[in-house]
Amino acid sequence: MTVEADSVVERTPLHTYSNGGFEVQLYGDGTKVRRTVAQEIAPTLPEQFDLKVTNFCDGGCAWCHEDSTKKGSHGDLVATLDLLRCLNPGTEVAIGGGDPLSHPDFAWFVRGARGLGLVPSVTVNGRHFDRSRQVLEELTSEGSLFGVGVSFYKKVPDWDWKHMVVHLIAGVDSPAVLDEASRPLKLLLLGYKEFGRGKRMFSVKRQEVSERIQQWYRELPAIARNHHVSMDNLAIAQLQPRRLFTSEADYLRRHMGEEGSFSMYIDAVTKTFGVSSYGDTRLPWTNLADMFAQVRALAKEQPEA
């Protein structure tokens, strides 16, 4: 969650940094406060980015927008860590795949990223959670890994880590999976990506996917009352949470910005980058300042969702 303008958070921030015409404070619970100092000065580096560290995965999900398979390759995390050295301490790194914990250098990379002052999180498929749990508990307990996103698979893991976030995909998962929740959950609702295998699945299950999205749209008010809900930009476009706010200003304080305004996507497997994980345009690595400037330019050329 991002809170902008003059909202007050009564805690000591984990990190504070300046980024172009903006001042950013990041707190240990994931809350981010962004204050505009000079609107005319663009951010020079991303505040957050999605990082694909591997394209290996044995899950075989029909909707996988990354097209990850058992034949997928691992990324060069030594080169990746070197690329990230210019980032502001407090920059959030959302690590994914493929199955990111299958990468033999995963723990090394997380510790190295935290050593640079970055704030790593990871998304793991629920079907892989049990085999990954020991490493996750080790990294979270030592303070190297912050958030852990678990993509829903059959049930919510019985894990009391305070920063576990359950990921649910509109168009794939049903809101009914929350009926068995014994406590309020931290949820991240993800929009359905018509990209990779997700595009092929949509072509044959268009009605089913669309009906699931509409179900989330209808039930979102009740879900937001019972759980702590965040969304990616694609889910915002598909589920329209703005309708739940009585104040436009209150909604905008919680919105992180459109794709590419303060964020980007980096693929360590192919050493390419883009605006998002579901965008067609991928460019080769150079340096992060130039890469982010290109991302912002590309994002401005895209129609708003």
C-alpha cells in the first residue's frame, strides 16, 4: 500500500530516501509514504520492481503468463545483483519466476540484496510452499526477506508469518476459497493476464474466465470488509475498486501509480526489461537509470487501463 500527500504514519520508517522530486518512506509492514517535493522532477530510479529470477517451474499452470516449464533456465543472479547496486536503499524487489526458490542462488541473492539495503519479497506457488518453508522461515527470521506471497493452491498455508500475503487471480481463483478462512487475511488480488499461456487459456475458456472476474467484481465490497486487500494495476482495471471509496483523494492516496511510473519489470533469465511482466516490449539491459527512463517513456505511450 502507498499513502501519498500529508497522511501521517506514527512509526519509525525502515528506510527513507529521495527519488527525483519525491521523498519516500518505507515501513516494516510494507506501508509506503510518498511525498511530492517537486512534481516537475521525474523519479530517477524505480521504487519497486518485479524481478524474474528463473523460468523453471514444475507447476504447469495453464494460465502462466511467464510460460515457465521444467525446461526453463535460471537467471544470472551475480550479474543481477551487480545491476542493482545503484538503487536507493529501501527499494522493493518482488522476486518471482517460475519457481524462484528452485534457483540454487536464491538465498545468496536475497541476502545480497538486503545487504545493499534493498527490501526483498518473494512469491511462491502454494503447491511448492511445504518444500520451500524451511528456507523461507530462515530468511524471514534473520530479516533478509520481508514479504512472502503465496499463490493460492487448494488451501491457505498454515503459517503464522505476519507478512504472508495470499495471492489470488481474478479469472482463475474463485472468491469462494475465502469462505474457509478462519481469520482475516492479507490478500493480493491479481488481474488476469492474457499473456503467455494465459492468452491461450483465455482463447478456450473466455466465458469461464470472464465470469470469474465478474464474480470478484460483485463480491469485492464484502471481501474488502473482511480482509486486508491490495491489488496490482491489472486487477484495479478489471475490478474497479475506486467505487468502494467515498473520497477520490482517499483512493488516490492509496494508489501506487500506473505501470511504469514508479515501477518496472526485470527478467534475469533473458537480461531484458520492460514496463510490466505482461508487456510485449522487452529491451536489453544497460544500466538501471537508463532502463527506468526508457520504461517511463514506454509507459507514457501506452493507453491507460
